[in-house]
Amino acid sequence: REWIQFLGRTGRQDHNGQYAIFLSTQDEAVQQALGDKGKQESLVDAVLRHGDERTAKFLAGTKEDINKGRIMHQYTMRYWAMHKQDKTTSKQNWEWKRLCKDFGKLPLKDVSDRFQ
């Protein structure tokens, strides 16, 4: 998070740093946090909580893409290890190229099924 990076840059060599935060009520994130801030919650904490919630939703929506990327990474290592030893056929090479081109659009199961 940018906040942690920001706060870490305010002090050095065991000296506490100082910082000030200015929030604009015209900012969409601030407006959302103001409308949903708990009684014991600071505005800054509410803004950070909203950011965490948005990030969690985004990451949940990318789970399949992340898994496809991991699988393709494993398949890439296997393919190139075989290819360097001349253990792939021309057909396998073309299928590999098609899989690399299409994997982003394919369901996870189809990616696994197409790597043989």
C-alpha cells in the first residue's frame, strides 16, 4: 500500500518522522468513506478500509486468471525443456503457439486439456 511506503519514508536512522494528511471532500474515496465511517473509526482508516475492500473484490475476480498464469508458467518450463532437447513434434510446436495465443480467453480446464 502507498500509505505504508509513505509512512516509512518520513523518518530515518531511528528518528521518528512527521507527516500530515490532507483529504479533499471532493474526492470520491473520501465521500464514500464519510458515508460509511464507523463511530470509532478515523476518516483515514475508513478510506484505507474502502481501498482494501475494493482491492479484495478485484483480486477475487482475477483468481482464474492468476491460476491460468501459474499453470502456463509450469507448462512453459516443461515445453521449453522438451523443445531444447528436440523432443517436440512440429504439431506440438504449433499447438503450443496456439495455446500461448489463446490461453487468456480459454477457461482454466481447457488450458490444462490442450497441453499434452
